[in-house]
Amino acid sequence: MERESFEDGEVADLLNQHFISIKVDREERPDIDTIYMDVCQALTGHGGWPLTIVMTPEKKPFYAATYMPKNSRQGMSGLIQVLNKLHDLWVNERNMLINSSDNISDYIKTLDENIISLVISEDILHQAYRQLATNFDGVYGGFGSAPKFPAPHNLLFLLRYYQLKGEVQALEIVHKTLQSMYRGGIYDHIGFGFARYSTDRYWLVPHFEKMLYDNALLAIAYLEAYQATGQELYARIARETFAYVLRDMTSAEGAFFSAEDADSEGVEGKFYVWKEEELLSVLGAEKGKAFCQIYDISRKGNFEGQNIPNLSQGLIDETERQQIEDQREILFNHREKRIHPHKDDKVLTAWNGMMITALAIGARVLGDPSYLQAAQRAAAFILNHMRRQDGRLLARYREGQALYPAYALDYACMVWAMLEIYQSSFDSSYLQLAQDLNQQLIDYFWDDDQGGVFFYGQDAEPLLTRPKELYDGAIPSSNSLCIMNFLRLSRINGDISLETKAEQALKLFYGRVKENPAAYTFFLAAALHYFHPGQDIVIVGDRQDPDTRGFLDRINHSYLPRALVLFKENDQDVFKKDIPYVHEMKKVDDRATVYLCENNTCSPPITNLEGFTQQLQNRAK
């Protein structure tokens, strides 16, 4: 619509004559987008972008549409005709439009109403699993048919369900989906990183846009699958995803950019596709033919006469993959000479929080301290450049300017990130940051009457409604993340009020989630911390002690999704002040010592790796 209508002189004249036009970046103002998308779905029965809303000066909408051509065609109303009709109605039947806008506004305000459940049951976990299993594509992986989205939080939930219930099919669904996505064209086999979604059932033809949040959440899914299965393939995919982000999506100051467009030179996917003869000329006939055979590249092509590299012929083992690494690098360097897709260099707090989280997890799971350094550098950027003087987080940074009071999701993602950096660095300052940011979130967003967090803060611009985000769409909702953060922080610092808030939110949203549990899988993954809190693992020792390293290596290579790891070195003040039960824990016989705690009860201290491993295995059963 931008090219077809909004840059068109005739449309511009009509808009300027009768309307006040406001263009909204939905990534900078997700609060506006969320509210008026609800309007569109209420009025039209569907949603999507581009989104066009016409409203009264009081911001009450009376017309909504998604794509419209400039002029009517093929049964679609044209923007010119719609604008003229709306102007005529505004002049001649204004009261009708105003009454309509009042009714629509009243209806939208009812969408956020919830009935508090007095009892919540983990049966909802089993319902979600059955829904996902029913919707699973057993041939090509993923859920449903085209278009297919990665939905990494479905996989994170299934991994946890497998770990908790021993349901082997849940793990098989994760295996099939992770491997199918990697084999397909949705994964960039030349330059790494995942595209936003697949346009087909087979994961072959992506919408070539790459989003920061997809790559962050998918990296976490592959890391957890590596912990759960030990398959080196998953570790490599996570490393390659980080390589893409750190190479192409990281600013000079260490923050992460938002996205790369799908098209270059006005053609979608042009940067990513290959003709067979081009590849052969770059690699030479012998190596080129072998590469083409592996990656499904032919003269006929698999996409509009050209080729999207993919592994539809089958996975190759890690040894063979290493043997063709030089060829991949040659092709990558050749591709770099092409005109690149546009990079959206906005820095968004929430999306950065997700990537910081992924890198922090990757640092300990993969044993690579450079990932932790990248996570800490990005966190420092957010905290130094995207906070007001009073400490209030801001949502977006670009070209030296930070704008917009941060949303609940921004805070929730940063709390998550601080907790994960702590568990990889054991720098207690990150625990303090997590608690401080979480308290700000409560101050600005918590609903004292019913529970849950509002989308935008009580200090922000008032809009038509003040919704609470719950649906776990492309990214987890703010309420899902807050429930998880509240429960984890409560276990760390003993603040029962946080556990109470988490329970209040669970009861508030339980009825809505129960209607379609598979749409709220991050919410359910968070709820697992309530139904099955898991272990607190406290290590008392010296960082450089080989025994300490042995304990940490065993933890990092085990799949313990609900565990919290605390590390005490000497008599750290943070434990005396904020976590008194850890303050009392000491080394035994001057050796690195582990305490395993569950349900507010700690086992006797453990000083040998074999005993610790046995305890972990016993508790995992």
C-alpha cells in the first residue's frame, strides 16, 4: 500500500483534504497496534497488516480494513472509493458514524474481561499437549499447514512436558520440527539464521524476512533440545544462529537490530537465491556439483526458476558438514557482494532482552564465554542508553535517540535476561537488576484489582482501552513472562508476594487459556514453575576450583528447565541481605559443595560429582 497508494499523489491529495493521516510503526507502538487490531478483527472477522483504521477525533474507530488497492478491483474495495464514501458519510451522516464508533469502542473494552478461576489444575497441560499432538504435521514437522511459523514456545513447552511426564511422542515432535526447519529453506544455509516463516507446508520457501526475536527464541529451543538429547546438530545450529546475529544484526555499541527485509532491489528473496551456473562458476565444476547435490540446487530450480539451498535430500553428518565448510564460506563471501536487503536498525528493548537471554543461555550450554560477553554488552547498552534519568526503561532506540516509555513486555524480557546472565556469570549485580526492574514493572503495570499486567504503563499516553496481553503469538506475552519471572524471583529471594501475584495472574487468565490451551504454550511453560517448581541448586565454592567447574559442567549439560542455580563465593553480602537461606550454606571440608533444594527443603551437602549426578538423576525421575 505504501508504494501503490500512500506515495501516490491522487491518494495523498484526498487524504490531506479530508483526513489527518497518522502512520504508526507497530514495533515502536505495539500498544496502538494491539488495540486497533482487535478493532479490525471485531469489524471484519480477520486481522493482518497493513492495517487501516478510520476514527473520530476522539480516537474511536468506525472503519477498519487490511490491504486495499488504490482503486476497486477483483471484488476488493479501493482506497480512493472508500475514502470518498467515508467523507460523504462524515458530512451527511456523522451521528450514525459517531454512534457506531461508540458501540465499537464499548465492545472493544469488553474483550479484556476475564472470569477469575477459583481452582486451577495442571490438566490444562495435558489438554495443550493433546492439541499440539493432533495439530502436528507428522510428515514435515511443525503444526498445521501453510503458512508455517516456527512457534518455538510450542517446542519449549513440549520439551518440558517430555521431561516432566516422560511422553516420548512430545520429544519426537520436537525432533521432527527442529530438524525439518533446519533442513528447509527457512534456514539460511549459506549465511545462517532463520527467516520469519515458511509459505509452504515443507519449510522450503520462506518469507525471507529475518526477525531478531525468531532467531533468539529458536536459538533457545535448539539449545534446550541439545541439553535434552545431546545431539550435536542442535548445538551447531544454535552456534550458527548466534554467528548470524553477532555478524549482521549487532550495532557497533553491542545492541541488536530488529530485522532484515525480505526483498532487495524490489524482489523478494533475490539476495538469497542462486542459479546453478552461478554456483558452479564460483565453486568450480567438481566441488560445485557435489554442493548442488547436497543442497538441492538444479538447473530447473526449486523457486521461480532459481534455487533456495536446502537439505530436502536428507541431513548430512557433522563430519561431512565440516568438509564443505570452505565451500560455504566461498559462497557466503560471493553473496556478500550482492545488494543486501534493508536492515531495520531500530533497537527494541523487548527483542534485545530475548536475544540477551538466548546468548546468556548459549554461553553456559555451549561453554563459550564470548556469548556471555555479547549478552552483557547488549544489556549494558539498554541500561545505559534506553533508560530515563529516573530509571524508567524506554522501548526503542535509533540514531542516538531513545523514545517511548517501555511496555510490560520490555520489562518482562529484561528481567528474564538479567536472571539468565546471572546464571551464566554469577555476578550478583544482575540479580539486583532483575529485582529492581521487576519492581518497576509491578509499579507501572500491575493491576491491583484483578491481577495481571497491563500492556502499557499507568504513566503512558491513555488509549482507547488498556488491555492485558496474554496470547503467545510470534513472541511470548508479557503476562506469560511475568508469571515465570515472579515465580523464579520468589524462589530466589523468598518474596511470597511475588508467588501470590503469579497465582493471581494464573487464576485470572486460566479460563481463557483453557478454551484453547495450545495458543498459550509459553503461559503453560511458566505455569509449570507453579505446579512443579523444580530444584534450587546452590554451589558454594571457588570459581576456579576444578570441582566447582565439574559441578557447573554437569548442570549445564543436563536438561533442567525448571532449576535455578545460585553460586556463593566467600560470604557475599547479596545472600546475607536478600537470600538468607543461602548465606547459611558453607563449604564442607573446604571443598566445593552443592546443596539441592526442593519444596523449601534442602538435601544434605554434596561434595563429589558422582553423588551429585546420582541426586540429579533421582530427582529427574
